[in-house]
Amino acid sequence: MTSNFPRCLIALVLLPFVGCEEPIRTYQVPVSRQRLLGAMVFPNREHVWFFKLMGDTDQVGAEKERFEQFVRSLRFPESGPEPITWTVPDGWQYEPGRDLRYATFRLPNRLEVTVFKFGIEGGRVLSNVNRWREQLKLEPISGEELLKICRREKLAGDVEALLVDMESARFTPVEEETDQASKPIEYEIPAGWREKEAGVALSVVTLAVSDGAKSADVTVTPLAGSGGSLAANINRWRNQVGLPEASDEELIKLSQVIEGKGGRFILVNLTGPSGKTILGAIRPGEEQTWFIKMTGDTELVARERAAFESFVKSLRFRGGK
């Protein structure tokens, strides 16, 4: 596809952003030392695959050998129904993915290995490693330090993988920030919406709204860099609701720009033939792109559109990210 769509809309969206402080509320939190095993795999110049196992240090350590065997088993066939194949270790249970997640493997002790596939634009190694370090409450590192914690490994077909093994620092339970104060964004929750446990691994906020049997979820997800082209991401959403891929020209007509506290957002409304709708908003950035998505029953999403736009307009991003 041509690049007219991304260029004409990104020019309207990329503006400076200002963060603001949120009052701190505190509570006593149970803590344990956390460990993260990660792999970034580059099968070609178009895509990058992410694999992550994170949890209690001892439990993750017990799965390290199986995790690395799993990564070494990865294959990327040039043809066939699936873009990737693997050998599932004993004790792992496969689940198909949803939204941004390609697949999930359930492990003993409630651990999970998550699998994501992104365009090569989302494959900046340092940015992604620092995102994982943030999840462990570790300070970001430089490119020189990155070389010390990454291990390169060749897979079949001359595919390269980068393996990382990181562990959180030991710390004592203290009074900590909670709610919005501990998140990279600030937001206002519309009436009737409620926060819920994240169902998408990369989501920093997950909200839900329901009316009888009808329901919809809202996720707020940051990705490093552009997170893939705008056209590719919107067409991915179109696929999720059963719509065909659209051209750049069609996407321009289907998109609008709205402005809120956090800057300008590209908004799309995608209704599929199965009674499912996605309301999506994208805020592109040079270092980080934010994806806000409401998915659910078409009738309910239509009623909540004004609330969704109000929620998007309320978003503020700390540190101008």
C-alpha cells in the first residue's frame, strides 16, 4: 500500500505532550523477587516475534531450560497455513491469541509464556528491553549495557534470536503508589465503566462496561516506536471484526482526528458483520505509540461512543511519551 495515509494523519497528530501529577494513595503490598526470560526473534526484514516468561524468580528459573528449548524449536516456513511452528514443552498448554497477542502458553504455578508478532518497526531492541525492565521495576539501560544482558542465538534457517534474562532487585515491602499514580498515564473513567484485571499483556489500563448480556472491553496499550504502520494496525483491527483490508484512500475517509488533553488521536469506528465493533484511537509518537481500543457488542459500543471519545480526550501521558 502507499504511504499517503500514515503521512497525512501523523502530521496532524505529532505534537508535544505535557504530563501532570496525580495525588498518591498508599497501601501495603506483598512483594517477591521477579524474573523475566525474553526472546526477540527476527525471521525476516518485515516482522519481529516476542516471547516472554515472567514471574517468581524460583518458578521462572525452573522453566528456563524448557523456555530456551522452545525458542530453539521455532521455525518460520516460507509457505503453509501458519507463519510460525514450534515444539511445545511438556507441561505447557497452548491457547490461541486474541487482540495483539498471537498465542499464550499456560505453565505450572500460574505462569504463562506470551507470544506477540509485530512489524519490524516495533522491533527496537533497546526500547523493548527497557519496557521489560520497567515491568520489573528496574532502571532503563543504555545500548552499551544492553550488550551485557543479551545473548544471540542462531535458529534453524539462519534466523537470529536475542535472549534476555533479567531479575528484579530485592526490596522490602513499603507504602507504594497505587491506582493511576503508579501508571504512565492519567485518565478519567466514564460513568458505568469499571477497571478490571488486564487481559492483554501489554495493556497498562483495562476497563469494562456491560448492559445485561452485552459487554465491551477497553484497553490502553503502548508500543515502542510506531508499533507498525497506521494502515497495518487499522487493517488488523478490521480483520478482527470480519472486515476486508482497506486501501490508504479508504482509510483516510474512515478516519478522523480528535484532540484531547494528551494531544491528537486518529479515531476509527469499525463494525463487522458478526455484531462486533471496534472503536479505536491511535496516538503516534517517535518513541512510543499508544493504542486505545474498545471492543464489544455493536449496539453497546455505539451507545458508549461518546463516553469512549471522552475517555480518549481525558488521557494524559506522563513524561510526554
